[in-house]
Amino acid sequence: MTRTSPTTVTLTRLVLNPAHREVASDVADVQRMHERVMSMFPDDLGEHARWQAGVLYRVEHSAAPVVLVQSTITPDPAALPSGYAEVKHRELGSTLENLETGVKARFRIVANPTRIETDKKGGKHRRVLTGDNALEWWQRRAEQAGLELSSVMLTHEGLLTGNRPAASPRNEKLYHGTAQFDGLAVVADAEKVRQALLEGIGRAKAYGCGLLSLVPVKGGS
């Protein structure tokens, strides 16, 4: 599915309270964090609620965990437990509309770099890519998304885990390998970049992967 440009795009910054009894459990379990993020949106959005609300998010770890939530519906932080997080909103609509080819920007993305491999018996398996293979994956995906990379660093690799919902027919745990990429890029195709910003890149978007962040560099256009 391709998303048309929405009239409203909101970036919500949640600075989580490490002393709150729910925070550690949410940060440690990607299914719980997914449910916590989605609790801020209407519950009548249907089967594909995350898509309908345009939700992409990323957990960043510092002295206090920070969750960045991008959405096309403004979230309602009143749905969060009392004292759970400090919340700030920022509208991104004009930033997306004014994005131009040739602009230089700093980027960050936590992605789930994978590829399908075939074993000796012909079975297909999805493998998480690491190191140079992950970098090559991002270089390809960045180009497809309309970015010309000037510099890139693989700054962190990790593993997201969690428990599937009780109603899920699959009982195994959730596992998603991640890679964080940071660097500088030039917007080579503004429309493709705009689409990537709205739709995210790669898999595991429901679990905190795929949100592309761009910050224009002054004088870099």
C-alpha cells in the first residue's frame, strides 16, 4: 500500500519515567511497547490500526528512555498511565511539504535489515543481516528511498524481544534484530524521501523499526 500525503503529521516525544513500574516492562517487551504506543490512538481503526493512524516509532536509550512516535492522527497521552512519561508534540506537515531535492540532512534510522535465503533443501528462511551486510542493505534501501548517502555509520546492533499476545495462534516469542544507522545524506528525490518518511523502511515497523528521521543541515541545500 502507498500512503498519500496527509494534511497532519505529528511527532510525539515521550520521555519515559524510569521510576514508573510499567516502564521497565514495556521497554523490555516489544509487544507491550507496541500496545502502549497504540493505546494513545482510537480503538475503532480496524484490523490495520497502525497503518490507519500512520504510526511509526523508535525507542532511544539514554538516562531516561525516549520514545519518538510519528503519526497522522494526533495521539492522546491521557491514555498513558499517570506519571508514565513527559510528552511533547511537534507538527511535521510543513517540514514534509517543504522538503526539496538537493537538501543535505543528518539521518537516523533503527531498521530490521533482513534477506530471504534458500537452504540446501529449497526451504526459504529470513536472516537478519549484521555488520557490512547490514550496511550494504541500508545503502540499497536509502537509494531506493531517494537518499544519496554522503556518510553512514552502523552505530548500534541489537535484538528486540517480546511475548506474542495471548490470542495469537503462534506461541513462540518475538525476535527482531536491529541496526541503527546514522550519517549525512542528500535528498536526491524529494517525493521518494517524503514517501519513505511517511511509510517507514523495512520490516518490524509495529515493533519500533523503520522510522526515518531527517534534520536538514543549515547551508547544505
